[in-house]
Amino acid sequence: MKQDATRNAAYTVDCEDYVHVVEFNPFDTGDSGNLIAYGGNNYVVIGTCTFQEEEADIEGLQYKTLQTIHHGIRVGGIAWSPETRLDSLPPVIKFCTSAADMKIRLFTSDLQDKNEYKVLEGHSDFINGLVFDPKEGHGIASVSDDHTCRWSTINENLFATTGYPGKMASQFQIHHLGHPQPILLGSVVVGSGLSWHRTLPLCVVGGDHKLLFWVTEM
């Protein structure tokens, strides 16, 4: 008998803005919480989330918004910098975004008074995603629908862009390379963005004013 893998999201966080993209921080920040960022029509929201799968004294999901940053235009992509640290004084939040105006923005914040960003230009069409070099990195590689790959020096980090956003669909799937069929199916009214947790078999999808978290078997 074929087992039904369909299920609802394990955890849900309500959001004030529509979520177009969401990214877990893939790097160690020196803090037990997991940094997450999501982007909407006008804002980028930075938060932390801790799951019962990693902390026994937590029931379900514990989420806290750390900062809401005005973006001024729809966020198309988010990537975390490996320089981000929560155990430093002051903390360092560093990430970049792509947007509908074909520009890349690099943000730096201390979650207090410092909130800076610089704009990088050069592409003439849609920028398709962002990722920082996980080690040192001293530049940015970006790929665009203008059929160019650009490399620019920017302080101490590198990020690359690739992949056009997929068509919006109502079905969410998790696959395992050892199985011919999806091991988990989920229903999403509208899905945007997908990011895996750094250590847990858990991923997050953005949607209509919500973050939806799915957990696979440990």
C-alpha cells in the first residue's frame, strides 16, 4: 500500500507583508537561535527561530522579530553573509538583496543604531538569486536575465546569483535522492522562496503573509 506523504506545515508564522523570498542563515552566528530573513513588497524582516527539535524546553516553534528594514521596493532575493554574528558586541547583521529595479543592495546592521546599505548596479535585467561565499570571499558574482555574469569586488564577501524564480504552484514537495517519489507533499496556497535549516531536516516556504515550516523525519 502506498503511504500518503501529504501533510500540512508543521509550524506557521504570520507576517504583516506578503512573503516573496525567505532564507535561513546557513552560517554559524555564535548563538543558539537560527537567524531567518524574509522579504516582502517593501520590507526585509530579520528574526530568530528555535524549534522543539533542537531545544527540549520549547514547544513547537519560538519566533522573535529582531529588526524590520525598509527596502522601498519588492525584494527578489536574499543572501546571508558569513560575517553575520550574534555573539559579538555589538552584533553584526550582514546580508544582500536583489530587487525588481535590477540592483543589488548590501545591508549592514548592529540591530541598534547602525543600519547602512550600499547599492550595486550594472545589470540591465532581472537578477536571479543570491548566495555568499561561505569562506572568505572578496567579491560578488551575479547572473542576470541580461545573459551576463558580473564579478565585482566588495569588501570581504562574495555572492553569486542563479536561477529564475519558479512558477507559482500549490504543491510543495521534498525529495530524497534514494527515493523515486517525493517523501513529503505539502499544500501551499501561493509559494515563494525556499530555504533549508542549517542542521535540521526542516525547510521554510514563504506565502501570503505567512512563513510555513515543514519538518521531515529525523
